[in-house]
Amino acid sequence: MPANFTRKALLLFICCCYTLAAIAHTGSMRGIVYDGVHKKPLEGVTVYIKKANSSAVTDALGRFFIKDLPKGDYIVVLSYIGYETISNEITIDDGVTTDNDYNLQPASVKMSEVSINAKKDLDLSSISGLDLKARPINNTQDMMRLVPGLFTAQHQGGGKAEQLFLRGFDADHGTDINVSVDGMPVNMVSHAHGQGFADTHFIIPETVQEIDFGKGPYSIDKGDFATAGWVSFKTKNYLDNSFVKVDGGSFGYFRTVMGLDLIDKNTANGRQTAYIAGEYGYNRSYFDEPQDFNRLNLIGKYTNYLSKDKIFSLTLSGFSTTWNASGQIPTRAVTEGIINRFGDIDPEGGVTSRYNVNLQYYQSINEHSSFKSNIFFTYYQFSLYSDFTFFLRDTVNGDQIHQAEKRAIAGYSSEYNNSYSYFGVQMKAQAGLGFRYDNVMNDELGHTIDKWKLLGDSALGNVHETNMYAYINQRIYILPQLVATIGTRFDYFVQQYENKLSSENLVTTSYPHAFSPKASLYYNFGDRARIYYNYGIGFHSNDTRTIASAGQGTNVPVQYVLPLASSMDLGVIVKLYSKLLLSAAIWGLDLQQEFTYDGDVSIVLPSGRTRRQGLDFSLRYELVKWLYLDADLNFARARYLDSPTGHNYVPLAAGFTSIGGVMVKLNKNLSASLRFRHMADRPANETNTITAPGYTICDAVVNYIRPKYELGLQLQNLFNVQWDEAAFATETRLRSEVVSGLPGQTDLCFTPGTPFFLKLSAMYKF
């Protein structure tokens, strides 16, 4: 009886509190935040009222709304990376919505602009804008490295997608990292070279506005491949000015970029913007065999602010690349003097192109809800010649292979967000749905000689793959400083493979699906610290050809068509004072099925379960207004769960990585930075008897910026360290070993990293 009475009394008390909160005399505040120079809305600005412990973040239209503010006088603070923080005094009256619009002026980056108390998920992704402005950016590989703990490696001449490493994953070219641009997916399913192939080289760095990212499978709107993490690029809606840029450097490096502002703030009543940009690059490179790398990129983007409530954008982009490469060479070929570090055994190369159409629409329905969607179309071609094993299988003609495909992609995504109150508790609902269809024509793996002569096909077929998905997410602001989120995602696939090498053109179809529940909880200690816990399940899809067990040279069954990744993070973010931000997280991730690379036939084979555990630590420190430090340290332990100790290492999983540097602003126009990146030794095979050597590389950069022009100097690999950018344990056989009757040998095959490299750049703005 007493216990029952206590429960009833407690319930009555809670209801009374909510009722009092609902009828309390409160007002609200709303407004729009603009770029003070270009008069365009700013998305992502933090609006914070410290006295009321209330905050908001501006949407794509620059709008914000804060409600349930008790009557009184307040100081509202607006902060955004790269803009001056401003404070403004406001008065809130009972039942009245106070309207205020703000203009933020561009300024140098300051740590004080980083806000922890924001009504959005906060991890180091909120620092991406800070790092994008503080670090030198030359290409998309540099931009991917902005993600703390994400390392890249190029081992085929610069024309192919980079190999990616994150949280103890050798994610190949994107198997476990979801990559997108303006909502358009970059990863390629059932790609001729590797599942999840994410070639970002069609992005022109000078057109990127910001980079968002996350680690783990916790984002409800990220589906396939978002296990270790995800990276999302957002391109600019407008250019600050038209420009021409020229880069030149060692080893025959040349690059030029032009951007033309077609419609700016002075035309079309400031409601429309449009620009085009083009990039051309050539690189002979430092290898004995000329790389002859050529790339042409074009992008055009039109944005129409249809009203204060609607935005429409159309982006057209395309690129084409041709290149040669020296590929991966066995260590013994160098130690025996057959070739030097920059030589080759069997030259490689390729041709690839991608053309995109992306339409984006955003509408603010009212002060509490919004809708966004995008439709995208892509046409893609890929042709790559490689040789990983030399004379292991064909002792006469060699083992050169040709991987090729043509692909058309179409997709749609939409999301609805609604903020509301229930019994005085603020909530936010998020719901989305979409689909993606890939039509892959002549997905090929062939045996060739001298690149162009086909000796026979190992695999040839058409892939039709459809991914339909829907998700729902609920955020509950239990207290102003305590927020919980729970949601789930459902993905349904139709995977069909037509094997052209079978006599009846055998068609195999599968219908896998996956549920991906996710939850998080975080608590803010004022505006100085946050502790958070994330839990989520994600997945990466398997290659449709592997599922069909057709044409890839293996009949090993795939146990899990959509291997699930179960992960958790426990972390803390602390801003000890306005100039110092620290972040740390312990994490763990279990994957239902791993993949093992088989260099003999260039395929991926399903393997067993794995477990990864680790620790991430980051530091951002503005010692004084002219001196800035940053560092990221990432530890990971990756092991197979079903293999005996000593035979359970996950090949190429990096155990420790670190990046960091110091930037000095010598005056308002001149800055210099010294940066490093370090990857420790890592096992190259399951027994750790072959080691992929680590490295530490330092780069120095000097930039001189004026209103009308910019000058830059870069010294890459400042101390001319001899290092391996990519390394694999692969069984190979050299021609001399065939003559001597020796069998194939498993050796460390590597691609040498860039030696000391000098680059000069100049930009003229008009």
C-alpha cells in the first residue's frame, strides 16, 4: 500500500510539473542568420542563450526558432566557424515571438566559435569547418584525411579510389566507409575492382563548403557501408569570387583550376546563384615509368532561393581520368636488385569517368518542421589493368587482369523533420525514405597481356541492384542538458546477377534485408562539456557476384548477405576554456563477417567474425590568436573471433595512427604550418609473420593571402623519408623464378610513398 501510494504521488507530481511548464508565461524568439558579405542564409550557426540554457542551430534557410523562454532580458550569442561571434541583447515578453535577423561577418578561425551547447549531435564533426580552414587542401585525398583517424593510401597511379583505413578497418576502397556528396552516394556496389568503391576524384576541392563526418554506425540516414564511419561533402552554393589558380611542382606536377561566378548577389535580386568550375591536372610522378596522369573535372551549380521557405539546387558535374602506374612490387625484387623502389614488374593503368546530375530541394514548412529531398543520376565508366601476382598462374603470358564496367545509377531520398512538445517535453521526429538503383553493364574480370589483348574472361555479367530504405528517429530533450535519441532503419535489397559466361546466361537473384536500430544519450555540463553514449547497428552489403557464387573463381558461400556491425561509443568532449577543446572516446565494434583479399585473382572472399576495440583522442588548442595546435591519436585492436590466438590478426588493421600539427599566423595575410601523420607497423597477414611497415611523414606549408590573390608554398615529406604508402602480403612469382623452377613466394608487396616534393601555387581572384 505505501509503495503504491508513493508511485501515484510521484506520477501526480510529474504531471503537475509538466502542466505548470505548459501553462507558464513564456515567449519565443526566431530569426534568420545571413552571411554579412554575400547576404545568403548561413546553415549550421549556433544560437545560444546561456541564461535560459536554450540553443538552436540554423537550418538550410538560415532560420532558427527558440521557444518556451520565460519573460525577461537575455544575451543571445551567435557563433559559426570562420565568422565573427556576435552577442545581442533581447527582451522576451509573455506570449510574444521576438523576431531578429543577423548578419555575420567573415573572420579568421577562432576556437571560441566552437560551441558544445547546440541542439544537434556533437562530436568532432563540428570541427570539420575549423580544420578545413586551418589545414592545406590540395585534393580529395587531403580532405578525407580531415576525419580524425582516417588514413588513405594510393597504390595505382592516382587515378583509382584510395585505400581507406579507419577504426581498425582496412576498408579497401570504401567497404566500411559511407561517402556522399550533397546527398548523392559515391560508393559503388558490386564494383568491378572492389565492393564499396568510393572514387571522390570528381570533387574539385575549391568548391567544397564543408565536410561532415562521423565514426561508427550511429547516423540514422547513413545506410550501406556506414560501419566504421561516414564522410559527407557539401559543395558551395556560391563562390566568394571568381578565380584562376595554378599549381606547379616536382616530378612534372601541374594543376590549374578556374571558377566563374555567373550569378551573384548583385543580380537576380540576390535570390539566385550560379557558378561553374573546371580543373585540369597532369602528373608525370616520381616512378621510373612515367605515370602520365591526366584528369579533367567540371562542375556547374545553380541555386534558387525560391522564397524565404524554399531552396532548389541543380548540380551538374563530370570528370575523366587516364593514367599509368607501376603498381605493387615485391620487396624481394628490390632487395635482389631486379628493380629499384620506383621501378615496376608489369606496368598498369586505367581510364575512368563519371557524370552526375543532382537535384536538391529544401522547404521549411513552418517554424517547427521541414522537408528535404534529392534526386540523382550518374553514368560511370571504369577500365583498369593490374597485375598482382605476375607469373604465379600463367608462367608464359603473366597474370595481368582487366577489370571494367559501365554503370547507370538513379536514386531518390527524402527526409521530414518535426520539432514539437509533448506534455511540456521538447521532441524532434525524423523520418526518411529513399531508393537507389544500379544497372552495371558488363562487369568484367579478364585475363590480358600487354593491356589490350584479352586472353580470356574469368567473370563477365550484368548486375541489377536496388536498395529501398526507410527510417524513423525520435529525439527527446528530457532536460535542456539531457537528450536521448532512439530510432531504427530498414533496408531492403534486390540483387540480381546475369552470368554471361554460362551457356544459359544464368540469372541469380537474392532479396536480403536488414534492420539497423540506433540509440544515443548525451548530457551537457553547461556549455563546457558533454558526455555521450552511442549504440548502433549498421551493415555493409556483399558484392552481388559473390552472393551468386558465380564467375569470381570461388564457390565459398556467403554466410551473411548483409553483415551487421554492432557498435558502441562512450565519450566526453570538454572545453576547458574558450581556447582549448579535448575529446576522448572508447569504442567497440563486432562485425558478423569479415572479408579477406585474395591477390591471386583479385577478389574478396568472405571470412569470419571480428571484434575491434579502441580509443580515440583529439585536441584543438588556440594558444594565442596567432598560434594553433591540433592532434588526433587513435588506438585500435582488431582480431578474428573464430581463429586461434596467433592466427587471428586482421590483415592491415592499423593499431595506432596519429595526425597533428601547428599553424602560425605571422600576420593577417601570412600563415605557416608544420604537420605530421604517423601510422604504426601493422600485421600484413593473419599470423603477423609479415609486417607492413609504419611511417611518419612531415609537411610544411606557407600561405600568403590578399583580397585579390593568394600565394602558396608546400614542402611534402619534408625530411625525404623512405616510406611505403600501401603494402600487402601477396603470393607472387617473378619471371626469373619461373626460369629457375622456383615456386611462388608470399612476400610484402608495396607501393613507395612520395619522396620530398615541392609545390608552388598562385590564385588570382576577380
